[in-house]
Amino acid sequence: MQTIAIYPGTFDPLTNGHLDLIARGAKIFDELVVAILRNEEKEPLFTVIDRVEMLTEETREYSNVRIATFDGLLVDFARELGAKAVLRGIRAISDYEYEFQMAMMNRRLAPELETIFMMPAEKYSYVSSRLVKQVVHLGGSVEGLVPPLVLQRLKARVAEV
Ligand code: PNS
């Protein structure tokens, strides 16, 4: 039987930390569905379409990874997919509290779904989409922290806004 996992997030934008986690997840699960939350409340820098495009391009090498979008409850989308696990990245201890709350709430809503935490490579342990956006907005370099395609799109997008 195929084990499907879902890797949900905002991915605004995709970072090398996310890609590192996707590579790890793709090795373990038969199928990994990277699921972008369609949440306009968060006022994202990139549209969902842009994010789908970047993720699709950057995960092309993995035959068992696919990109999807969802709204509503994550557990509902996971059930729709037949996913057994939710993959989440955990960096520092500071991530733990939020991740713990989400994992427990998701477990309450869908006891059959396991949340699996993985750690990205140490060199990405401080990288977040939020900081990447902030640094780019303020004119700093994020080279090496995001894929070249994202870097290019980030520069263009920040110049626009
Ligand atoms: O990349 P992020 O912003 O940390 O991802 C958060 C995400 C998308 C995983 C989370 O907000 C989510 O699952 N939202 C869907 C709504 C939901 O299911 N909420 C209840 C779970 S606590």
C-alpha cells in the first residue's frame, strides 16, 4: 500500500529549507503532496499561482512529489488525498510550541493522521520565509537561502510593491 504524506505550508516564498525538507520527505514516503494554503488573509507577497509555479519548477526532479493547493481544514484535505501523515519541518525550539498545538489539534480532528517532524539541514536552521522577505525588502542578500528562480522572482516582486 502506498503511503501518502502531505507537507502543508504557506511557502511565501519557497526557501532552501523547504526544499531540503521536501527532499527528505520524498525519500521516506511513496508520495509527498506539497500543499499550499490558499489564505488571502495573510496578505502574501506571491500569489498562489506564483507559488505553485515556483514549487513545481523546483521539485521537478522528484517523481513522487506533487504540488496542490487547499483551503479549509488541513485534515479535510489530507482525508481527501488519503494521506496518512502530515510532514512539518521543525527548526529551533521556538517552533515547537506552535507546531505542538497544531499537531495536537489535528490529532483531535483526525486521530488517524500522524504528524511527522523532520529537521532541515543545519545550514538552513534559521531560514524562514518571513525573514527572507524582510531582508529582501530592506535590500539585503538572501542568495543561497532560496533557489535562484525564487531569488529572481523575489527581486522583481519587491521592486513592484
Ligand atoms: O507555513 P505555515 O504558515 O507555518 O503553515 C501553516 C499551515 C498552512 C500548515 C496551517 O496554517 C494550516 O494547516 N492551516 C489550515 C487550517 C487548519 O487546518 N487549521 C487547524 C489546524 S491547527
